[in-house]
Amino acid sequence: MPCAPPLGALLRQFSAGSALACQPVEQGLLNRGYRLRTTRGRYFLKHHFDPDTADPAAIERRHRATQRLADLGVPVAPPLPGRDGRTVAVVGGHAYALYPWVEGRHRHGGQLTRGQCTRLGALLGAVHAALDHVMPPKNRTRPATGPHPVESADPTDTFALIDDLLGRVHRRTPPDAFDELARHRLVERRGLLERHTDRRPPPGGPVGWVHGDFHPFNLLYRGAAPAAIIDWDRLGVQPRAEEAVRAAAIFFLRPAGTLDLPKVRAYARAYRRAAQVTSTELAAAAHRVWWERLNDFWMLRWRYERGDTRADPQFPAASALVVWWTREYDAVAEAFTG
């Protein structure tokens, strides 16, 4: 990724001195980030490159939300205001934001103790509770029976997608090892879906304000403690307990495609207490996320429809998880609710 942001104009806008060094930050699939050192200090410069989240007005609304969360003591790093008081600078038609550099590192669930897993669940629960407090009342949690219930994936569409992806895989000659794995998983997933079509969850699920993308690369640790939750681009109203389940399926995913269920249990208990979510709600969320994973092929779509291979390394474990989760469905459900 080239380091080519318009540094002069941006640093003048944010009164951040003169650039001494600029290095791209490699993590992140949608937007671009830079580690920046200037005569005034160290910063993180974010280029909002993804068109779905790059509207300056929407970015500033998310920025105001993170500032309110920081005021409540949630570990976040609000952006710095520019000379005009705004936190978004638009240069050359592109939106940028500047943050203080947060020293820390990302930690996967395998690097967390049981106690730290408890703290992680409590943190996400506190985030959901705080968002419900700081976001506008007119946008707070709507009932599951509201006019726009959250639909689950339609298996009819999934079968058509599987056929399309298999066709794309078969047209690659000669196939490589990834193509062989993709073909195997697609055929396997079709069989699983055929056996479990009757388990499609109904529309609905309690919704509320969520981070939208809570995973290890969006949480920085300093020592044993979380230092900052970053990347709030997906902040929005979604089924809140499902975010807790999705996060667990990423944090506690082992390389072989299984979940560390004792750690999931510690995390889920703390989340339920902090967010005041019932076991019944979390069980329903776990079922919906399982179904979502059973029907989801975003990594293969990136590779075969868009020619984008950046998600390929995640595919072996993620695709194995669906199979294991289906086989161990009751044990996974008990980990989230016990």
C-alpha cells in the first residue's frame, strides 16, 4: 500500500506539525491507515477509502459517539479536531481523520487468560450498555416485532451462490491448493445446508447500537488490559447479542477451526451480566450466527468474484468452524448460555 496521503495539507488542517515519518499500517481490509510521526508527536492517520463508510457527515457522527463513550470511561481514542473544529478533513475528494497514536498490540483469544476473557466479555457488554445511553433516543433499540425485522439468510439463494462459486472454481486451470479446498468446502457446505434447511431462524432479534466490527484487530492491549477499541466505521443498530457471538467466533477460533469453549463460557457470562442480556437472547443469537456462517461465503466471493485474495488466509479455519459448530451445536450453545 503506497504511502501517498496529502500530508502537507492534512497536517496544516490539524495543526500537527511537519511530517518526519509515515508508514502504512498493514491491518485492515477496507480503509487505509498510516503511522505518522511529526514534529508535534505520533499519530494514526486514517484514510476513509471504503465508499460505504466514507461520507464525512456520517464519519463525524461516529466521532461524536466515540467522544461521548470516552467521557463515560470506555477505552476509545477519539479523533483530534482540526483548526475548524471538525474531526474530518476532506482533501482531493477523500476523507481523512487524525488520531493520537495508541501504543499497544492486538491479542487473539489464545493469548488471553480465562480472567482476561471475562474482562473482554464485560468490556463488550459495557460498550453496548454505554451506546444505549449516549446515542439518540429516537434510534435506540427497536422491538423484534418492529416494521423492519432482521431477515436470516435464504437457503435458496445460498444454493444458487454455491453453484455459481463451484463453476468459478472449476474454471480455474490448473487449480491450486486453495481452489481444491474451496471446492471441497462448497460441496460439503451444500450437504450441510440440505440437512439443516428446516433450522432457518425466523426474522427478528432484539436490536441496539453496536460497534459493528468487534474483533482482535480492532482492540489494542497495553499489557494485560484493553487500551483502546478502534475502528468504529460500522457503528449502527443491529442485533446486539449477535455481535457478542460473532466476536467470540473470531477471538476464540483455533487454527483447526474449533472454538475454545471454556473461554467462550467465561466471556459470555461476563457479557450477559454487563449488557443485561438473558441466556435466552444469547442462545437465539448463537443460533442466528451459526445459520449466518452456514450460508456465508464472503471470503470466496472476494477471491472468485473480485480477484481479491487478502482474506484467503482466514478461510481454512473459518470454513472448518462451520462444520465443527454444526457437529458440536449443543456444546457451543451451552458455552454461550451456561
